[in-house]
Amino acid sequence: MIYVVDVNQMSFAFVAGSDSQASEIVRSPAFVQALGRFFLNRQGSGFSNHRPRAATVQELALFNDMSSEFADATADVLVARVA
């Protein structure tokens, strides 16, 4: 399932197998670091307080388009900005 976390009027999508796994991913240091690249002037620890939600149809389409470009990527988790 595709999940989205909203941070500072931006939405970031990623894949997780369940709601609990999505919550774990959002709290993980790697996810915080990935989002931190978008917010260089902020500390990443604040991101862990955001709750993931299921992606909308439009967000799902954008994520699928972006993920197809990175089909050969070796990253464990693809985080794509969808809004």
C-alpha cells in the first residue's frame, strides 16, 4: 500500500505493507534523513511526529510514475514528493 506523510504543506509518499509498518518507517532515521534533504534548515527529529495516511488516487498515480523511473534503484525505501 502507498502511504503519505504531510510535512509543511508538502506530501511525501512511500510503500509499506501495513499501517504499523508505515508508522515504523516514518519514525526511522533513514526516513527522517530523506525528508531532511527537503528541509535543510530544520532538525529532522520533528518529522517523526507526523502520522502516515493512505495515499489518494492522485498521489498514488504520481508515486507510481516516479517509482517507475527508479525501478532499478537499490534503495530500500523510495520517498517521493507527491504534492
